[in-house]
Amino acid sequence: MGASFREARDRLVLPLDVAELDEAQRLIELLKDDVGVFKVGLELFTAHGPRAVELVREAGARCFLDLKLFDIPATMAGAVGSAIDLGVDYLTLHASAGPTALARCAELAEGTRTRLLAVTVLTSMDEAELRALGHRETPRERVVSLAHLAYESGLRGFVCSPEECAPLREALGPSPVLMVPGVRPEGADKGDQRRVATPTSAISSGASLLVVGRPIRRAADPRAAAQAIVREIEDALGAG
């Protein structure tokens, strides 16, 4: 599925969706042996900046900096260059930024450890919200259209909901990395996500990396919750 993942846990991404650095560090230390990637998002990065990324790197884990960059090409390229200097492993930008910005960012990231991930349609959005924005495509059609644009601009990683994994694999083949939020174990609360799936169904549909937040962070035993998801990933990979 594109990237090389040595262990099933390398495919599990935990969002550090907290405001305080101490809480982020607690989660990293608690789960660094069970989770392969920690996501630093807007809330934590806005509050504490590069130090949040450094905490992940110091723990020996991979860092996913989820800033969803969307600006003019020069500004996006500058931000990508800064993220590369921080040593992040994954960085998001919006495919809607257009081919000039995407191509410039892809050129900067080539040959570095940083894989750029194009955000297509947020998993919190459904067809009604797309219509409200003036789009007449279904979420699936919009995702595939934007992914084609990003792929042609040089990106080889994408963020999509579980529902779009199979169409993207069909459209783009086995090599791109597909980062999939909206993954919930059976029976878990959906939260803000509209298009969700279980770890098994997401892997079966072609997902490379699974983002699982609240079902782990809010569990009575977060380590046990993470380990259960890793076992489910292993079983799904074995079945495939």
C-alpha cells in the first residue's frame, strides 16, 4: 500500500487533540509502545508550536503534523520547508490549494522524510454540506477529483474517509499512502465524523494508516484500547 510498515502498530495514528503540552506528553509516554504515529493538530501546535513535534520525535515515534495548509503557493512552500526542517513524517495540505501550490510543495518534499498528504473532503462533511458550498458532486466524486489533481501535481499521499479508500485505490493504484480518519471500533461514538468505518473494514478497503482518537484517549485503559485496535489491524492484514 505504498509505504513500508514493519508492524501493525506503525499504521495506528493517535491524535494529540489536547491543549496542554503536559497532557500531550503524558499520552505520548503512555502509548509510545502501542502507537506508531502521533498527530499534532491545530490546537496543540497553535498553543505550543514546534515543541509539540519535538516531544513526539524525542519519544522515538513518527509525527504527523496536521495543519491542512491552504494559502498562496509561496506561503505554503515556506510552511512546508519549515515542517521539513522540524523532521515531521507526515504533513497535510489542502488539494483545493491548486496545482501550482501543490507542485511546488511536492518538489520541496521530494527526497526528505516528510510525506505530504493531500486533504480532499473533510470527514466531517456530507453531501448536504458540499451542496451548501456550491459543489454538485457527491463526496466520493469530489474526493476522487481532488485526489487526481493532487496526484498529477506530484503528491503520493492522501487523507480520505473509509468510504473513499476503495475508489482511490481503483483510481490511483496501490502506491499512494491513504491516511484515514473517522475510524471507530464497533459500537464507538462517531463524534464529529460523518463517514466512519471499523479498523477491519478500513484496512480491507485499502487504508494505509488509521487515525483513532477518542476511543483510545477516553478509554478506561488507553493502552489496552490501542492494543486491541492493533490486533484488529493485524487480523485484517492477515485476512487480506
